Amino acid sequence: MRWIFSYLKPQRKRMSIGFVIKVIGTLAELFIPMILTYILEEVIKTQNISKIILFGVLMAFCAVVASLGNIIANRMAARVTMIFSSQMRRDLFSKTLMLSARSTDAFTVPSLESRITSDTYNVQNFIGMMQRMGVRAPILLLGGISITLIMDKFLALIMIATLPIIFIVVYSISKKGVPLYTKVQRSVDDMVRVVREDAQGIRVIKALSKNEYENARYEKVNKKLCREEAYAGTVMGVVNPVMTMLMNLGIVAVVLASAFLVDKGRSSAATVIAFMQYFTLISMAMMSLSRMFVMYTKCAASANRIASVIEEKSELVKVEDEKKGDESFHISFENVSFSYLGKKKNLQDFSVSLKKGQSLGIIGATGSGKSTFVRLLLRFYDADSGAIRINGKDIRSYERDELTSMFGVALQNDFLYADTIEENIKFGRDISNDDMIRAAKIAQAHDFISAIPDGYSHNISAKGTNLSGGQRQRVLISRAIAARPQILILDDSSSALDYKTDASLRSALKKELSGTTLITVAQRVSSVKDCDIIIVIDDGKIIGKGTHEELLDACLEYKEISDSQMGGAFLD
């Protein structure tokens, strides 16, 4: 949890002022029983009304100082907690976006979502409570014990005898809290995963009338979470009742002992009254400390989960290019092999080279390795062996921003967010309206956008659910083209287009982006048949390479795909 202090360090001035104010308010609260004792023992017997009123006003003043001190300090603590939590969430979210694909796979997206939400909330709550009660409770505890020792050592020792037992109980139970709440947070991950899946597939669920099935699936993870939360709550819930019982036993012992002392004349009723007030303050302090122990266990479990993300080291580091490749090729894969899990090769001895402005078509069955090729080129993953080069330079030797700035990408499962069509195309980049419209025209999106009353200002719903599948894909292709990339990747991004629109798109790409290296990943032969080079992939291996005509003659699998889709004929 040391990383937490790096976020609190910039707030140390505000925290120090809040600490001083909290100390003053708490000390004022401790003085009230002392003043009451003095009034009962010394002032009342003088029958001096003015003196009684004076000390009454002093008690009221201490009460006001205690109240205002707590209010002001708590407001300052809330401000510190707000700044702390916003910076923590910001950095965690930023780190989440920067994680390598392999790290994201390891953490899983639902787990990352719950770490940004519920885990940060647990840490935030503990930091807030530490500032509110972490100062006040120890002062009340230690101050109360010190004053009672001065007032009556015998009664104080009876009360103090219960504290070690309470500490042992709280410490023993709290040690179990971190693993218990870590398990709870894992169950939260599972629940978030199911909610996320159902939110994404809500239309399919409704179309197939699977509401009850999904309710049952959610109920399963929900019950598991409830069981683990209940068990953790039951274990940690033992702290307060046990501590209350021990404190009450202590109070009973003090009352019995004080009655004996008063009867023997060794103590006074006023002292006993003050003593009971201090005992109440000490009890409240102990209750606060026990709650802090419980919250600490949640915080520690969540902090460890957050730290594991923040401290994650990326394996995608920049390396020196030891061997220059052929600079005449814009893109080259040289005997590249790769496996996601280290078992089956998802790409094996993969070699292909493209000159600037050439087009590459990739076709193959589902799971053959087409999208893996794209992920390696974008350096979402590093190849296990071989080299991938752009302009003869190993892609691992490029700075991340330098590499990604070369690409325009429309991926298979790309997304649109809830904003205007214009913002979805520009995507936060410095792109002129002329370039945006040009890109939309090339992507065959301009006509349908212009037909909408709001045009490019039309608001798209989250994930573009108020657009058709073909319209969504054309907006995504427009986004990929808008920044005039050196390399354009279309990963199965025209599957929802009709053949006529797809043909118009291919024609516009060839005409308007003649200097751009184009990579088209598709299931349809019609989408790749005009490419300069077409490769056919099966089980991670290239089983055919050439032009459309060459593959029809030399690659049986390609010919079978072509014949099954179009009967051997193509319509443009």
C-alpha cells in the first residue's frame, strides 16, 4: 500500500492543517468531563452563581470548539479524499489503456472495470475515514486513559485491563479480512463480466427469448458474491459485538469498584461521573478503531489489486534495431511465428512483403490467424520469432506514438461512442472538416450521413445502436481514413456492406488512396480479389499467395471459397 502515499504527498499541507484542527477539537472534547468534575467538586459548594455560569460557558465553548473543529477538519479531509481518489482513478484508467494486449488478457476486462470502480471506492473510503477517525480516535483513547490515570489509578487500571484483550481479538480477526475481501472482489469481477456480456448481447438475448436463462446465469454469480460477502461480513462482524461486550464488562467492573471506593470515601461521585464519561469516549474511540480495522482489510485487498495494475510492466519495450531490412519494402513479415498461450502456433513461419502503395488481401477460415496478423503488425503483441519491419526498420524499435501514427484502422469488433458522427470520425484528432468529408465519401458514408437531418452533427447512441450494421462500418472506415494514414487496415470491416457498396468502396480506395499501403482482411473473395497480393491462411500458415487469377489456378482452397461464394463469377 506504499503507493498510496505518493498520491497523498501533494496534499500534505492541507492534511497537516486538518490534523492540527482535528487535534484541537478532540482535546477540547476531552476537557469537558474535567470541567464538569471541577464544577461538581469545587464550584457548586461555593454557591457562587457567577462562577458556575463562567465554567458552564467554558464547557459550552469547549463543545463548540470540538464541534467546529470536527466539521472543518472533516470538510478538509473530504477535499483531500476527493483529489486523491480522482487522481488514483485517472492514473489507473490511463494505465489500463496503456496495458499490453497480453496483460489485458491476463487481468481480463471485467476485472479491470471492477478495479477502477469498486476497488478504488474501497481505498477512497479508508483514506477518508483515516483522516476523520484516524486522528480523533487515538487521541480520545490515549487522552482518556491518561486523564483517568491522573484522576483515579485504580479505576483506570480496571478499565485498561480490557484493552489488550480487545486488541488481540480485533487483530486476530482483521488478519483474515484481506484474503476474504480479495475473494469477494474476484466474485465482483465475475458479476461484472456477466453484466457486461449481457449488456453487449441484449438484442440477441431478446431475439432468442433467453431472458430467463440470462437471469439464472446472473443469479448464479450474484448468489456466489452474496455468499462470500456474507461470510466475510460475518467474520469481520464479530469484531464489534466482542469489543462491545468486553467494554461493557469493563464498565460493570468500574461501576462496582467505584461504588466500593465511594462507600469507603476514597473517591467521589463527581469523579465517578467524569470517569464514566471518559469511559464512554474511550469506548467510542475503540469502536471507531475497530471499524477502521474492518475497512483496512477491504482497503488492503483492493489496494493490492490496484497496485498490480499500476505496477504492471509492459513486455512491449523499445529495442534497438540490430539488423536493417530491405527499405524498398514498406511492410515485411520475415518468418514470423507467434502463439497466444505458448502451446499452439497461431502464426507459423509467416512471410510476406509489400511495397508502398500496394494492397494485401488476407482470406481464410475463422480462427485461421487473420486478425493475429493485424495485432502483430500494430504491435499489440510481440512475435515469438522472426521480424516485422516497416520501411526496413523493426517495429519494436519505433516509439509507440510514432508507430501508431502510421496506421488507420477499422477493426473487426470496433466501437462507436455516444457522440456526434463528426466526433466519432475525428476521434479527438486535429482533422479538418474537409478531410472528414473526404474520408466519408471514400467510405461510402457521406450520402447516408447527408440524408440525416442533423448530418454530421447527428448523435450516435453508445455502440452505434441507432445505425444499421453497414452504416456503422462505413463510419468506422471513415474514421480510419480521415487522418490520411500511411497504412490502412480494414479487418473484416465491410462484412455488413452489400456487394454493390463494397465494390464502390474498393474502387474509391484504389482511386483516392493510391499512395497508401492497404491491408484488407475479409471472409469474402470479392473484398480482396483486386488486391496486388492475396494470401490464403489456414491454421496459422500461408497455403496460398499471389493474385486472384494465380490463386484460382494454384490454390484449391481459394478456388473453392470463390466458387462457393460467387459461383466463380464476380459482379462489380
